[in-house]
Amino acid sequence: MLKHVSSSPVRDLLALTSRPEVISFAGGLPAPELFDLDGIRAAFHQALCAPDGRRNLQYAPTEGNADLRSLVAARMTSRGLATKAEDLLITTGSQQALTLVATALLEPGAVVAVEEPTYLAALQCFRLAGARVVPVAGDENGMIPSALEEVIKADRPSLLYLVPTFANPTGRTLPADRRAAIAALAARHGLWVVEDDPYGELRYRGAPLPALAVGATDHVIHLGSFSKIGAPGLRLGWLRAPAALLRTLVIVKQAADLHTSTVDQAAAAIYLAATDLDAHIATLCTAYRARRDAMIAALPRATPSGTTWSDPDGGMFVWLTLPGEVDTADLLTAALENDVAYVPGASFYATDPDHSTLRLSFTTNSPDLITTGMARLAPVLRAPA
């Protein structure tokens, strides 16, 4: 089964871009200078002090820290998705949540429908479970409901995976009418939906849209993460699922790792209780908005005529399609020689890749560094074929 699972090019690129002179647009990394280091340090200090310090170093319930579940549930409810603590399972990052869902719901040979292109680690996860992954066509507004209906009729998937808000890799956001249509299709055909939402609070313009899980709680599994709004090194995520499935997922997690780090959960609960997270996210959005704008502004000078790109309302990524028969994987060596990096787009496709695509992440670098990096990238992308 492992022969069908390839290494992540993003993870591989992290090693190649560790030189300090490289300006990397490859990894979807939050800006480290924006981590609330003082607040998180104080939370860990409190978590390790009496009277609870020794308890926070002990084994813990699989479902997760009760205070953390309550705080996450309250936050989800405030964002429009009514949630109780007992609806949630704390996971070791939302990537583990996806793995638990795949283990619980997918038998070898099962069919998973995904948006095209999609998050490459999700593709790895489904292939590792032995599933057959089928792409669903999309456009600049994300997955097309009529295309999903065709896939349902032709391939009978048991699970649909999508990132409806500021998708990885495209930055696209699924409009409200398509969300409703897709949820209705899934309900009508008994299709489980995994709604992955790591970027939803990183919005730089426009009004928030309701989660797919709103009004569709019996067949939508909603995944969330602390990685993009807090710090990825904590490896804290969560999933929201119907009660019957949640009981199964708890058993699967017990078999996987017993529970997520006790002390990390305790510190996160202390941090969330003591911190104005909305204010912190507003700071992130202000910084990331400027970085997105710097990248979008640089693209006309950095790309050949005929290039198209997304202009995301939030999230971390811009998605490019170059004109002609170019293969962006072939251009990467020249980019690295120019001390700049990106991710070729082919690995984000389930079946037939578009080799003329690439993903750029704008969150890691300052606007000035983005401008410099795009200038380094320009002669690579604009070189004659």
C-alpha cells in the first residue's frame, strides 16, 4: 500500500530551503515573529505549577482536556456553528483528525471525492488508507456542485473532502449557495463530508460564510486547528462529529496514541482562557493582508503574459497557472539557484496534474522580502520555454 504514497514535496523542500539566504514561498508556515511567545510561555508556566502541574504531566482522557473542549466549543459557537464540548475530540493537529476519520470510515478500495486540486497531505492520508481518490472539477469559486453530482453517480464515493474557505493550495472560497448545494447532495446520497477549516479565521476582506456543518450536523465532520491562529509546534487540533461517529473516533484515537499531549492541552486551555484571541487574530490578519497585497502587486512584473492567479480573500496561498507547456517542477532548480522557492502544483492533483501550476505562500515573509523574492523569481518564470 505504501508504494502508492509519495513523499510530500513541501516537507522535502523545507530541507532545501533551510539556508538563511533563501526566500521561501514553499511551506504554508505562519510568521514566527507573530507567535504570542510571552502568552504561551506564561500558560505553560502556569500549567506546570502547583496545584495542577503534576496532574498535567499524567495520562489523560482520550477525548481531551475538558476545559479546552469547552473553550473550543464556545469559540465555534460564537462563529456560528453551535457546538458543545461533548461534540469534540482533541487531536494531535488536525492532520491526525483526518487520519482518524480515514481509519474509521474507509476500507481499502473505498472511493473518496476531493476538490481539484486539493491539500496534498489529505491525498497522502487517503492513499495510505487504500482508498481510490476521485477529483471533482472546480473553478475560481471552488467545487462545482453539478460536477460533484456526476462523480457521485459514476463513482459512488463514501466520503467527500474539501477545504471550503481559503483552500490549500488555491486560496479559493466556496460561495454560500454552493455550500448549501453540496451539503444537500451529500445528505441525499448518504455521503460523509470532511470540512477542513484551518484557515477560516484568517480573513482579510469580505464577510465570513457559514460552515458546511451548519444545519448538516448528521453527516459533516468539521476539522479545526490551533496551528494557524496559535502556533503549529503545539500540534493541537480538534474534530467535531455526530455522537455515534465520535464514539468510534475516540476508540480509533485510543489505539493510535491514547491521547494528545496532556501538558500542551492544559497550556492551551489556560492560554485561551486568559487571552483575547480575537485581538491576536486581528493582528495576524493585518500583517498577512499586507503580505498578500505585496505578492499580488508583484505578480504582473514577475510572470509572463497569459499567467493567471488567484486573489484570495484570506488564508495563506496564491495559486498560479503559467501559459504554455511549461513544467514548474523543471523550473524549481533555477529558482533555488536564485535563492527563492515555491511548490510545483502537480502534487496537489489526485489524478491528472496540471504541470503549469505552482503554489506560493505569502504569510512567512515580510512585504519587503516578498518583493525581493518575487524579483528573484521573475527571471525563472519569465524565461523563454
